[in-house]
Amino acid sequence: MSRIETREHAMELLFQTGFRNDPVSDQIDKFREIYPDIIEDEEYFLDIVYGVINSREELDEKFVPFLKRWKLERLPQTDRIILEIAVYEILTVDDIPTSVSINEAVKLAKKYGTSSSSSYINGVLSNFEKSL
């Protein structure tokens, strides 16, 4: 399994955590039961999931200034999670180039977002990158 797929499964789990009240560790265990072979790069998967959950407010603060004409609360949940994953990777994962994190976020947005999500996410992350 590639990092692309691992990132996608992390996004799915992060989305799920918004609707369930049980502990994240229990949700991960259930995810493993349902999809036993789905997570090959477990270290990376857990890094993304816990990294985003544990630093969500900080991550949101990093990209909120680039949400043109939008407020964080109005963003579709999938777009917000995709942005959080990308910003987390850009800031903390040294072996992934920023351009790859942005490209992968755009791919996730095309698959899971609205018709305008991919271009919007690309713009937000490009402006975020320029600010670094």
C-alpha cells in the first residue's frame, strides 16, 4: 500500500471521528477489524491520525488566514480534514516534499470533495506554502 492510500484511510478515519464519541484508539481498532489488510504503513497512518487530532486547533490556525471568503465552520468537513492532513504533513513530515502534500490533498479533494473543493484546497495550500 502506498502513502497515498494510507493518507486516504487516515482521512476516512478522521472523518469518522467527527461522528463517533468512542475513543480514537477504539475506532482505530474497529477500523483494523473491518479492514485488516488496509493499513500497511501503520506508523505513518497513526502519525497522521493522532498528529491531526492532537494539534487540530494549531493546524486550523495555520490555514484559516488563507480561506478567502470562508469561515472554518462553513468548510465542508472533508475539505477541512484534507487541509489539516496536508498542513500537518507540510509542517512535520520531513521526507515528503510540500508539493507532494499539496498534490495529494488535491487528489483527495477531487475524490471526496465538492466540484470546487480541489481548486479551492489547491489555492489555500499554495498560499499557505508561500507564507512559510
